[in-house]
Amino acid sequence: MSFFTSLSGLQAAQTDMSTISHNLANVSTNGFKKSTTQFADVIASSANSDPSKMVGSGTVVKSVRQQFSQGGFTQSSSALDVAITGDGFFIVKGDEKTGNGVAYTRNGSFLVNADRYVVDAQGNKLQVYPVDGSGAVVATGIGSTVSLRLPQTSGTAQATETVDLSLNLNSNSSIPAEADQFSGGYAFDRFNPSTYNQSTQTTIYDANGNAQTLTNYYVRTSAPSSSDPTSKWTVYSFVGDQQLSAGTDPDNPQPLELTFDATGKLSSPTGATTFQGFLSPGATSEQVISLGFDGQTTQVASPFSVNSARQDGSAVGQFEGVTIGEDGTVTASFSNGDTQALGKVVLANFDNTGGLRQLGNSTWAASGLSGDPRLGEPGANGFGSLMTGAIERSNVDITEELVNLIAAQRNFQANAKALDTASQISQTIFNIRS
């Protein structure tokens, strides 16, 4: 019997060394949780056995128990890297085509795949609770979770219909000196800065949401005199190379005329002016734009300035970035200034985490020993909080594992020695009989 007793010790020590070796091999695996080997002694007894004379029959491996203690953290520059401080697991779901089901992980290193889903290194999709526009969760439960997907755009294109400008034209500005000898007026050339006094640029949008630049050139055409205290300015409006017309004939563009009274107050026009002539690329009809200079537009002895410029068009927002808040809310930002809540990261916890079934790649599955998952939001009672820009490392302590490895090696050597001793005793007995 001593042979089998020593053999059980050898097998137990070998299992212990294998477990420790597995821990050491994964010391750099993000989200990895170490395991420890637990043993139980073997006693064969009956009702007729004398308790004071019973000898054990060796040992068996009772369990290889996982230790879900907190690991260290590594800082990261990725917005999709997130770590759990405290209890809980991320929920990930595999592709339905591959048959992979729901899994749980502590490795929060996520990335975006070709279909814009947020996935882990194995392609499992991160699960979140759906939210409304304000970020409030609208459905809970494992059946209500959805795969987190980043949108490409936000909003719809809105063509610019109204442009409002508020500015000050310097009353000391001179009239451009280059006269047109044929017409008796002033020859305006937008490529010649000496033919106009100032210019402004305003971004507008066509029906497809494409950004265009509306440029207004301001030319002073008259100054106050004893007979006429008013001042006049002519405004030439261009979108790209197309000149807009304040008249009804786009083929004969007419500029807009601004009139200021003796106090520098805008007296004409009193309302917005409708411009025509802008035909955006691919459009079949001209875009009509209403240009207005509100009551704040003045002509005083101050430098030229633009107080405000407003327009009612908008482009389709292109995806620019994503953030994950400490409460788990995933927010996307877009080029048009929009922000959109995409979901809230959901965490799972178990009554017996040691009963989870290991799947590899730092993922686990629920089992009968672990019980059903309990779901909650980060920071809720019984669940940890999130740390963005960080990844949880392995909870393996190299020093501790090396000490345990030395102890397991000594146990193996001791059992091997006991087996060798039993062999020598048997050999001695055989020699006596011979």
C-alpha cells in the first residue's frame, strides 16, 4: 500500500506544480486570475476499525480553486480600455454564426472591428444596456443587453436658408480709388483687395450637408456730405465662384446695398434679403439663401469687426471619438458638435465566482456551481466601478508563486523518496526469501 500512498503524493505534487506553472505562464495576461490547488487526505475505515490504529491511504486533489482577487492596473491611452475596480465582470457575446454564447471577462482591452462593433481580442462583442437620449437605461436583464456598436454619422443634413450677420463697418473707411472710366462707377474685383474695403467668410451647407463658404465683400460707395448725411455700402456675395443675386435674375447678379444714417444706424434694408444663384454640385435647383444684417450692424468710428455670424444649416456629423464614463455610459462625439449616448456598460457578478467555468483567453462561463449571473450598473451595490484608460493585469504574484513552486518541488521529492524507500524494503524482503 505504501507504493500507492507515495504515488498519490507524487500525482498531487505534480498537479500542484502544473497549476503554479500555469499561473507563472500567465503573469502578463491581462485579466488573468490565478488558481491554487487544494488537497484532501484519503482514509479508508469501517465500523470495526480501531480509530487509534488507522493509517491514511494518501491524498487526492480536492479542487483547483480560482482566486478572483484584484489585479494591478496598467495605464492606457485608448478610450476603449477600461478596468473594473471591485467586483464584477464584463459581459461579452460571441458571433451567432460560430455558436459562441455569453461569456464573462475581467480583461477590459476592447477594440473596434470592421463592422464598428466594440469587441475583445477574440471578437466577442461587448454588451451594454440600451439607453435613451438622456443616457437613462430603458431596459435591464440579460435578454435586454445589446452589442455596443459605434455609429458613423449623427443627424441629418439641413441646407442653409438663413444667414444673419452682425458687424461694424468703419465710418472712416475710404472709398476705393480705382474708378471704372467706362461706367463712371467702381470696378469690383474680388481678386483685387484694393477694390473693396473688407470681407467676411461664413460657412454654410447645401442640401447634402456639404460645407460651403459664403464670402461677402464690402465696398464703400458714398460718404456723408452736406446735402446727404447718409453713407452707402455695396455687398457682393459669393459662394465659391458663384455670385449670388439680390435681384430676381440669377444670370445678371445684383449686389446688396446697405444704407446708414448720420448716426451710423442701418436704415436700409430693414429686413432680410433673399439671394439666388447658388447651385451646389449635383443639385438640380438653385438654393435660396436669406441674408440679413440685424439691428446690431452699425457704421461707427471703430475698427471693422464681426460681432456675430449665424446660419441655420447643418452637416451630417461624422464620428470623431468615443468615451466611457465611470458610470459606464458610452458617449460618441461627432464633427458637427453632436454627442450621443450609445449605451451603458453592464456588469455581472456571481454568488460563487470560484465555480465559473474557464474558457481560456481570460473569459469564463456560468455553471451550476457559480449560479446565475446578477446584473447591475457600475458603482451599484455589489458591483465595482470603472476606471477608464486602464487595463487590469494578472493577479499573479511572482514571488509567491516561486515560493509555492519550491514547496511543491520539495513535496514531490519527498514522495519520490518515500516511494524509493518502499522499493528498497520490498527488495530487501525479496532477497531474504531467496
